[in-house]
Amino acid sequence: MTRRARSWAPNRKAKRGFKGYPVATVCLYGPTDKVASKVAVAIVRGEQQDPDPLERWFSEADDVRHDESIELEIVEFIRAHGVRTVVMSDGIIGCPHEEGIDYPEGTSCPACPYWAGRDRFTKERLR
């Protein structure tokens, strides 16, 4: 991970621990476990509440963690919703495409063969 990625603003705020609600969840997605092409941020207003709103940012040219304009938009989104706590995925947790939208449910994404048959958290093969 580069110095820029380690200093990424949402990651810094996530390290502060639980400070109360609302909570922002920040999840990274990419075609492999090395490049994040999508970041999704959802706001959870209280315990037992569904995340709402949810925003997504994409980068085709660079890793989203290295795109300062995306970082600034995320920081503004988090501030605009009065977030007190940030929870962030530990690395990239899956394909950026959405099952049932970008490819049929119950199948693997044809654009991201790295994730086919792989646990999104451990990155190990399931079969």
C-alpha cells in the first residue's frame, strides 16, 4: 500500500473507534484484491436501522484510494450526514459489479474471474 493509500481520510477516521451514530460504512471493491475500482459508502443512523443513503464512486483509470476528488466527495458525504463513526472494510472485499444487476444472480461475474469461487474476506478459494 502506498503512503497516499495509508493516509486516506476515511481510513484515518475509521481508526478512531466507535463514537456513536450515525455510522458510515466504507467498502472497497475491485476486479482483484489489489486494485479498488469502486467504493461504496452507506450511512446507518441508529442500531437496527437499514443503511440509507448509499453512495458509490467508481474509477476506471486509477485505484479509488488514490483519487483525491473521490476522497473529497466521500469526506463531504460523511460530513453532510453528521457521521460520528466510520467503519471501513479491511481491504477490497469483492467484485465491483452487482449480482442481479450487472450479471445474473447465482453466477460469478464474467468480468472479474479473480473473485469466482473465492471468499471475499480471506481471499482463499472455496472450492
